[in-house]
Amino acid sequence: MGQVASRSIVKDAARTVRAARIGNQRSPAASYSTIAQREIGVLGIPLHQGQRKLGVEEAPKFLRDAGLLDQLRGLGHLVKDFGDVRVEGEPNVTDCNAIESDVVGKTSKNVRDAVAEVLRSGRVLLNLGGDHTMAIGTVNGHAQATHSDLAVIWVDAHADINTPTSSESGNIHGMAVAFLLHEMAPYIVKPKGFEWIQPCVHKENFAFIGLRDVDNYERHFLDQLGITVYDMADVDRHGIRNVVQRILNKINPTGTKSLHVSYDIDSLDKLVAPSTGTPVMGGLTLREGLIIAEEVSNSGQLRVLDLAEVNLRLGSKQDAENTLDCSLKVVDAFFGSQRRGNLPLHLDKNIVDPHHVS
């Protein structure tokens, strides 16, 4: 993972993946497909300051260039791109052991406001990161827009529940959950840039899938608060479909809460999706990652999806292509794509009616 791909190599990888998928695009005028049409808003969150590896901020552009929005339209959805959220703040500020706190904090506030605005339009929302600090703003914006208890599924190799005082690295992407949970508020000091932050999710409405690299104090907080955790050992023990169903029944038993899924691509095994900043062996297979997406899609509960930590500058061209392809497949599945194939949006009588076939 030490190799850094050039911009031209990454663009080439995006073109390769887009070309491989372009034949599956279809007209958005739907009448026959079984996929329920949704109005989807898309936001780019080009934030890298929550960790120290450049490149993750370019993922929103490369995901778009690879045809992600056209894929969603090809499933019959109405897609509107709201552009990228503005990154701002004073650089090189470390406060309370939180590196780049002013940029991350002020940008997260911008993210919160942008997310809330899109959700108030009645759309479901796809957020393209960016590192996983993006979720500080996306979850807060979701809560602000809906004025209700959220249900959150955090799919990740890491718990991201360090506090500024417990973190050994000072990287804020490893603190995102701590800033979100009401029950973590007593342990939080607010670094510069985070003066606005308020917790917005209760622990009983929050669950993890895929954990396998958890710091000592993170384990303490998880156990102390009794947060729902299905780590990779639990996935092995129960099976991923059962895990997702248990989580939905636990955090959203009536199906009435607004569901937010924050999906870190490093939840997938590093052999599957290597182009990410903190890859870990022993993770989800692509098939397991798709089952999570399919089960959530089938539940009809999804309102907001985050995709975080795709960094196509890391690794070889093949690593970038594989990671990009996995990312596109996972997002597709959250919005209804089926591995057995998707029905045409409309039927062409010249193809399906024997009387019209010459």
C-alpha cells in the first residue's frame, strides 16, 4: 500500500471501470422495472484533513467520472447532483490533540447544513467522501432535517469512537462516532472548529458492522455504553444476512426511524478493496458487503448513505480499479440493483414480442 498512483493512472482506472459498465446504462423512463424509483440527491464531501493521506478528497470526482450517477439513473432513479461541499477553516491547527480541528470542524458544519437542505427537499441522499469525518456533518444534518431519532448503521473496520484525549494518532476520522453519540458527550472536549457540535444519536439507535481493528479505549467505551457491535467474529458466527436483520430489528424495530448508513470502504477486506487509507485484513468479502446493501435496500428504510475513505491514489492501477468497482457495486446495491440482473425499465416490443421479431 506504499505505492501512490499518479492522477493520470487514477483517471485511467476510472475510465476503465466506466467503460466496463456503460453497456448497462438505460433510459430513466421507467415503467417495467421492479426497482422503486427514488429521487436521489448527491453531495461530494472532498475532505481529507481527518487523516494524513492525500487522495481521499478526490474520490467524489473519480466516482462521478466512473459513471456512478448514470448507474443510478440506469436503475430508474431521478438523480440530482448538488456538487461539492465547501472545505474551509484555518489549516494546521491542532487543538485538544485533534489534528486539523478547525478545518474539519468548520467543514463539518458546512456539511451539516448542505445535508439538511437536500433532505428537506424530500430526496434520499448519497454522500461521497472524503474521509470518515464526513459523517460528523452528514449525521448531524440528517438529524437536523428530520427532527427525529435516527437509526445509524456504521459499517467499518474501525470503531471511530476515540475521543480527543484517548486518541493516540490525533486523527479526527477516528473520533467521528464519539462526536455523534449523546452518551459520549461527558467524555468529549470540543477542539477549535467544533464549538457548534452537539450529539444527535442515542446509543440504542446505533450499531456497528465489520469491526476488527479497535483501540483499547474504544473497546472500553463500546463495552461501557453497551453499544450494538457485530464485529467480524460475529459475522463469521451468525452470517451477514442474519446480522443485518438483527441490527434493523434492534435499532429500528418499527421501521419508522430515518435510517442512515455510513459505509467505510475499509470494511471490505484489503484484498478486495485495497485503495483506502487504513486497510485491514480479515474483513468483509464483496459478497458480504453487497448483502448488507441489499438487505438495507429491501427494508425500504434507507434515507442517507455515506461512502467514505475511497482513496484511489493508494496502491496500483489494478488496486484502484478494484476498489472503485467495489464502491460502485455497493452503492448500486443500496439503491436496488440485484445480482441476478435488473429488469429493463421498459419493454421493447421489437425484442420481447414474437410478432414483432423479424
